Amino acid sequence: MTSRSGSERRGAGAPPGADPHARYRIVLDEPAANPRDAFLLGNGHLGAVAHGGIGAEVLELSLDTLWSGGPGAGDDADADGAALLPALRAAIAAGNLEQADGIAARMAVAPAVQTSQPVGVLRWDYAPGLRTRGYGRELDLRDATMTTTVRGNELRTFISAPAEVLVVQWGGPSAPLRAPHLSSPHRGAVRTWREGRVLWLTLSSRVPADARAGEPVRYGVEPPADDGSVPAGMAFAVAAAVQPTDEGPRLVVAAESGFTAWNRRPSGDTSAVEHVARYRVRRALGRSTAELHAEHVADRRALFDRSDLDLSDSWRADVDELAFHLGKYLLVSSSRADSQPMHAQGLWNAHARPAGEAYRTDMGLQLSYWSAERVGLSECAAPVRRLADELSRTGRDRAWRDFGFSGAVVLERVDLWRATSARIARARRGHWLGALPALASCLYEHALFTGDTAHALQVHRMAVRFALDLLVTGPDDELIASPSAAPGQTLRGTAREFRVAAGSTIDREVIAEVFEHYLSLAGEQPCGLDAALAPRVRDALGRLAPVPVVDGLIAQWPERRAGAPSAGSDSLTQLYGLFPGRRINHTDPTMLDAARRTLDAEISRGAGRTAAGQARILAMAARLGDEVLATRALTRLTGPLSSASLLALGREPQMPGAVLQLPASLVLPGALAEMLVGGDAGVIRLLAALPARWPKGSARGLRAVGGHRVDVAWEETQLTVARITPNFGCTIRVEAENGRFTVTDDTGAPVRFAQVAAWRRNRDLLSFEVVDGRSYVITREGRARRAEQTATGSAISIGTGLSMTLSGLPAD
């Protein structure tokens, strides 16, 4: 399968008359052979994997709320981790890691979480016998519309959020109407009938009452109660109708589940959910496809157009630009303000199997939503912020029962019902600290970009209480986490590998981060519950063991446990402070250099074999200002690690039957945004990691910390102009490549600013005051003009090796 490149569609420089909308389209010349090459459609609730078939479209349907089980189903009550914890810590302290592994195995918690369930596979033969000549399919990322073209005739498919339906409109030669065929892994009642000229199909069924991974699938036999509820195994229904229209036949589909709330019994009443699905379809049948599509496009553009990246004039960058747009598209398609959080497959469950996906909290959720704030899609991350708040409450019992700790803990797997579990000892992904601090960071990031601190303090309070109890005094009278692990890593250098010890670097960095965030949220004069907690956190923060640096490299474990280097790991956990954390930055040049050298060493040992690993490398390269490394990572993500539909998936070589894994694609827009508009300890960094293959371009609507909106344009890989619209009045500091600059406000009036040499070579730092309600334009003057002004400009010495040029000042 081949893709028609953006350069072929637009041409370098976009010739006059070229379609400016073409840069948002992924165009392919063959139907999808598997879900990896298909187009993913969704409105945050209803999802479809669309294959683009010739004469027959196949749509694999999913719902964000369709999960097995029910609240409290399968909860583990037999684990006795709290009683074993003292012995585990004693074995670790004595250096007997083999004994520690054995104790940890006895503490392992079974994977008792439920799983996301597929709805089923819908097939519609819209034009049987259609020949393949003149085939093409494209996904318009801006308008969230898939178009399949055969012999000049178009099949248009979209899923509308306002109308809550999937619409498939065929505009080719008419044929006798055919009802769709729907198959589902869940047995149910299928009905077909005709109402006038409309053909109807409905399926109603129930999902398993228990479908935990590794356990037998069990369907519930309990009839619904008087209120229609069941303890587990919710009902669901699909309604589909084929209707003749002036354009041609169209298919309208809706689906509904019996989910009511994560802590309430679901509905098992199949007739009730079928009624809702049929109502939505009937409502849509009364409207034209053009009206439904216009409403859908307006809804999508209101979100998608918040930010943009235009590389039309960089002829080798068309796929890079599409990857930016695709990441935003996937975020909007799979997560809305009122959705459930997306799992590793996003909204989609492409493989029809009874036991599908659960939320994976080993940084997967954090990474999936990391881009949202940076591209102006804050509300799309609302589901993960809501999840963090809910888990901070449900995780209290788990913390006490399994560890004897205060606070709350969130283990590796989480389901719709907010149950959390993991196989800590036997899985290399195990993380004793749990995922609540990483989820808390999503709320802190939201506060940094928007000022909204709702629920942030509560979640951080529970996370720091657990972290305080996890800390013990180490051999050097410093605090370390015990027990501790590094997800994806084992401890080497002995006769065998061990998975549990004390003081892993990622635990140290995550604990330090959550402590700092908590103290920031609690304020300088904490009160109430924080009056006693904040001093404990501040004292513990000051006593944390330092990040271990061995031979100039950041180690996974303290030096005394470092052991022999292992193969490079895609998790890169020892670099959490660089990404997704922020603790490693220019304020500590020694640690920043160690992080850079560590990343290079990990890559030389094989890190980056998977799309997720390369996405991390790309984001780290953006923060390091390393455009060469960023370009290399981006090339792999959009090349050998990418599917035909540009999804950054899995590992190289690609396996056709592998399950969709979307976090890498979702990280891409945020990483590309930080290459252009990054942040480093309160400084807005412009074009810090601009690839050479992007010589000319522009971006708009990118967000910096503080919620400041930044638009930027460049030519010949040099900044030409940047516009900053502040979110509030403050002092703005901007880092850019050396040059002469002017700063004006939106009235054209010059703005007083200071310019000093930045800490990075060939970079300057501009500083000026801004007020809310205004925008400010930074213009980099041309070389000739810059040389002229250099001769007349005045420099003021403000310290050894540092000079300041005062520019843009009104004449006296």
C-alpha cells in the first residue's frame, strides 16, 4: 500500500490555485488490509475503524463506555501485602535481593481489572460488483471525514458528535438498497425490517459480567432489577438504517451502552438502550447529509483549528506536518470533555475479542494526554484529570490493604469502574510507587497552562502521603524509596536479574516532582490539612538521595546497585526528569549535560526500537534543543515505525496482526510544538530544535506555560516574526537565535525590552512586560538592517561575559 505524499498533492511552495486544504489529508491508493492501515473515526464516544473497501465498507465499532464487569466486580481481597512489607524491606536493606524477589512474588496482586469490549463489525455492501479502477481513499484530518473514491464516485463517512451518529453517504450509481450485516463477539438479538423505504437493523446484547485478562469469560445470568440495573455485564445496542436520498443511499448508525456512572450499577435493560440508539438514528434520518456534515465540520474545526502547523513551503516536510495534524485528530476523535479516558488503543478496540484493553497507567495515560495543553485542547484532557481525582479516592483502600500506607495508590491497570491492580513482582512494568503521582502531574500541567487548580491539591495530597510512607532512610542517611522498581527494567550485575530493590532513579524523580508540585499548590502558608503535611513534605524533599550519576551518566539505580549496563530501554525511565518531567533544565547545566549523554548512551545500546521509545526520544530532543536527534527520531516515527495511515505503531519490523498502540502518535503534536515553542524554567524558547528540512514555515496557536498563545514564522530556518498573546500580565522572557529584534504591541507601539546572551550558544534572551488583553509582536530584522543597527546600537555591560542591548525604546 502506498501513500500519495503531500508534496505531490501541493508541490513545493504550493503553486497558485493549489488546494490549501490538501495539507490536512492523508491519501492512500488501496483499501486497508488490516486495522493498522485503516482510518480511525470517532466522536469521543463512538469509534469506528474504517477500511475503505471497494463496494463494501467494513466498520469495526467501539464505545468508550462499553466494558465488562461492574462496580466492585472481581475486587481482590486475599492479598496480604501489608503484613509482608516489613520482611521485604528488611531483605532489600540486607542486600538479599533473591529473598526480596520471593517475598514480592507473594505480594503480587492478581490482574482483577475488567476490559474494554468491542461492539462488533458492521459491513455495508453499498455498491456490489463495483470495479477497482480509479480507487483512492483519504482522511481529511481537519474535517474528520473519510472519502473513498471509485471510478469518480465518492463514499463519504464521518461520525458526528452533535448528532451522535455515524453517517456513510454513497454518491455513486444507485443499486437496490441492502441492509448492513453486523457481527459481534457478544451473542444477542438481531432484528431487520423495512419501514417504508428505510431498511433497519438492530442488535441488542450484554457484555460479559467478568472478562479479566487471563481468566475465563463469564456472562451474567441475573435478570435486571426493577430499575433495569444489573451488578455486572451491562447491556448495549446498535441501531442502523439504510435510507435512499437525493445523493444516493446512506447508512446511519448509532450505539448505546448501559453505563451510568463508574460507581453505579449499569443497566442490563437491552430494550432501553436499543430505544436510545434507534431514537438517535431516527432523528438523523430527518436531516440531510449536507446539514449533518456541516454541523459535524463546525464542531470539529472549533477544536482542531485552535492550533496549526504549516510546512507547505518545506517540500520534504509534508509527512511531518501530517503527523502533527494526525495526533491532534486522534486526540479530538477519542477524547472529549464528557468522554471516558482513552486506553492504549485510544477509543478503538479493533480486535474483536472478549478480553480487550484496560487503562495502562505506567506513563501510557500521561503520555497520551501530554500534547493536549500545548496545542490548545485542554478540554480533551478533562477525562484523565477526572480519572485522577476519582482514583485518588478509590485508591485509599488499596494503599492501606496492600501496603499499610496512608494516601492512595494506583497500580498498573485500571478499568472503567476505577478498580486498579497489577502483577507487581512478575511484570517488568511493575511500579511500586504506583501511577497516582504521574496522573497528578496531568492536573499540575493543566494548572500551569490554564491556572485551573480544581482537584489538583486533593490528588497531590493523597499522592504525597503514599510517597512519604514509601520512603526509608538509606545507608547514607538519605531518603530512598523501598521497595522500588524501574518499569521495563531489571537489576543486573549479579548471577541473575532482580525486579525489586530500593532507590530507583525514576521513583526518586517522580517523588521529588510530586513533592514540589504539592508544595507549590499548598502555597507559602498552607492551612487546614496541609498545615501539618506540608512541613513533612518539605523536610523529606530536602533529604531525598541525589540522582545517581555514574561516569557522567544518569543511572537507573544508586551507584552501589548500578550493576552492568543492560540493553537500551525504550522506557528511558532514568530520564523522567527531562521528559515528561521538567526538573532537568538549564538551571543545572551539569545534570542537563548528564541527561544528554545518558540519552546518547541509551540510543547507542538500542533504545528507540519501538514507536513509544522514539516518541520519548523526540520529546527529549526538543527539550535539549537537539534538532539533529529530533529529525532522526521524527524520520523513524513517520517512516519504518509508521503504518500506511501514518499511525506511529509498535516496533520495527511491523507485525500485521499487532494491536493498535496509539500513545506515540498522540505524543507527536506536543513534541513538534515544543521543537518550535518550548519552555525551560519560565522561558519561552522559539525554534530551539528546528529541523533543517523545515527551512520555511509557520505555526499558530501553540501554548506556552502560563497559557500564553504563541504564533511563530520562519524563513531559511531563522525566526522572522513571533506573536505572543499573554494569558495574564507578567514579565515575558523569550529565547531566540542571535539577532536584532524589535518588539511592538498590537497597536504598533514599540515596547521596551532587554536583550542578553542566553545560556545556550548563539541564542539571545529577550525580556519585556506584558498586559492582559494585548498581543506582542517580536520581529527579527534582516541581515542588512541588523548589521546597520549593530554599528549604532549601544551595549551596557551588566557582568562578566554578559552584555545587554536595550532596543525598541522610544526616543527621549
